[in-house]
Amino acid sequence: MFGTIGHSRVGLLLGAGVVAAALVAGCGSKIDGLADGGHGGPVGHSAASAEVAELAELPGQEIVTLSLPGGSYTPSAPEGATDDYRCFVLDVPEQGFATGFQVIPGNPELTHHAILYRIYPEQVADAEALEAADDRPGYECFGGSGVPARDGDVLRGLDESDWITAWAPGGEASDTPDGYGVPIPAGGKVVLQMHYNTRAGTGSDSSTVKVRMAPEASGLKPLYSMLLPAPVELPCPADGPQGPLCDRQAAIADVASRFGRGSAAQVYGLQALCGGDPGNPAAGETQSCTRTVREESTLFAVAGHMHLLGDSITVDVANPDGTQRVLDVPQYDFDNQDAVPLAVPMQLRPGDEVTVTCTHDPTLRGKVPGIPVEPRYVVWGEGTTDEMCLGVLIVGKDA
Ligand SMILES: [Cu+2]
């Protein structure tokens, strides 16, 4: 769970595997989608824990409750699948800053994760078009909201991602750090992504999300989730079983067959983002990516996300004073992906470099339930058979 900062728990919990959307264009060739990520797939999460702290009332702030359209939704997974990712476009009856969150699952058996995304006014038409595409409530969406980025500014899409909050079973109410709130712009909307695992239960869901809103005039500083993804290029171990999917191109085609062409584009896009060669990357168990801080900000907490082959993950900040490890997870546990608050919030300055480093262990295949035993070259993707390497930095903007 989240640690304590002052009197408030850190907001923006990272649920069981979620990555926001962003677009990468880069590297000469047209790469049109380092898109969203996903989740780690079903891994024996039990229902929400019995003890769930209530979102606290605060003077001058309003708690609003967001509900699914019509109050409930009956999940149905596509033919042959057991997961239904559904996004719902919702109105927030207040604007300003969100300072606290609580997801109340309506059908804990079914509900695998929930993510709330910010939709700016200029994105509303795109979101509504997605919503209208079929006659069922909501629309199918893997990983991110599926709504195109505002202006194609890839780095901003990562530095100031569109996550508002995320939830996974067991997640409790959370607060943003004192003095900071997540911007909810006037004229915008939110998209609530629900991931239902229909293997685990049946029936309908009537989940709700409580959001505590402070007015625009409250003078809070904006708080964002900065996403720091790295590629995953994990070959079949040379001394282990081999198979057709041990070929990288075959593995990428397989991901694309399950999650669409954007899913292949994001494998290449991650190489472009992280200085690798999209066509001929350095494969291996350990991968990293370094990005440069662009704005004065305060780092409050860091989370790491991988899937079931995840072994270890670190996040380092390098500045003129040296290098500080701000996340150190030597033995990754898929069931504990909570953000870890820094003992003392850290100032980030333009030019500082942040690096995420992940090590995956391909030999866990066959040992851990939930991972198909068929050998494969593993790339970034949303399924249980795929992997991610993602640092999430909870940063407040101070400039
Ligand atoms: Cu994931």
C-alpha cells in the first residue's frame, strides 16, 4: 500500500499493471504508436480487501461519485478471450484539482483493474466518437484510453500522462500530497477504463469512483504521473526449449494479432524512445531507458510495473550531485506494485536524468502459474504472455 507523506497518502496508485497511452513518432521511419500498455493479466488477485479506508471529507472540497453509464455494465469478452477492457466516457460535475480517490468495485470477482484518464476539452469529440462506435455502453480499449494524444507531443504525453488514478483489488482510498492536486480541466471529461476478467466471475458490475475535488481557485500545484517505460526484448534462453515464437518478428506479429497493429508499433517505438535500433535491438534480460527531466518538479513517490516474468526493477535519478536510487525492487512481486514514497521528496531539475532498469527472468516460464509454457521471445505488450518495464514517477510541477 502507499506510504504516508505528511498526513496524506500518496495518490495515483499504480494498480496491477497499467500503462498510459502516448504516441511515439521517431527515428526517421514513421512509428505511429508507442501506445498504451496494459495490465498483467489474471494472477489470482482475490477480491478487494475487507478493510477499505473511506475517502475523507475536507473543508471547501466536494466529493463527487462517478458511475458507469446507466449504473451498471455486463462484461462480455471477445470470442475466445477471457478479458473485457471497456472504457466509459464520464462527466465530472466539478473542475479544478482532484485531491483524493476511492474506487468501489461493484463486482469484486470480475473487476481486475480500473483506471481513470483525463480528457482535455479538445479531446472530448474523439472520446465521444469512440463511445458511439457500437451500440453497447462504452468502447473497447486496451491499456490506455484509446483517445489520441492532444497535439502529438510524445514526451509531454509521458511526462504529464493522462492518468488520474488507478486501482486494483485491495486498493484503498488515497490522497494527493499536501498542496498538490491532479488537474481536471474545465470542459473536459474523464474516461474510466474497467478491466474485467470474465474467467473469474459472471454477472454485471456497478463500480463507482469517488473523487474529491478542490476548486480551481484553491491554488494547488499540479500533480502528474510521469511514465518511464523501457523496451522488453527477452529472447528464449539458448539452453531452454525453442519454438516458432522464439523469433522476434513472429512474436511481434503475435502481439499485434491479439492487441492490434498499434501494439507492434509500440515495440518499435520504445526502441526509438530509448535510443535503440527498432529493427535490430539489443536483446537481453536486462533493459533500461533514460530520459531527461524537462521541468522543475518535485518527486514524491515511484512505482515499478512488470508482468509475471519480472525479476527486479530500479529507478535512478542522476543530477550534478550524483545518482540517487529512488526505487529499488530487488525481487519483484506482481501482487505488490504500490508506489513507494520517498522518505524526503526530491527536487528534479531540467537536465537531470531518470533511468528505469528492469530484469526479467525467462526461466520463470513453466514455474509460475498463469504463464503459458510455450517458449517465446517476449516483447512489450498487454497480455499475461507479454511483458512490460515501466517506472511511474509521481511528480508535482513547481514552476
Ligand atoms: Cu502491464
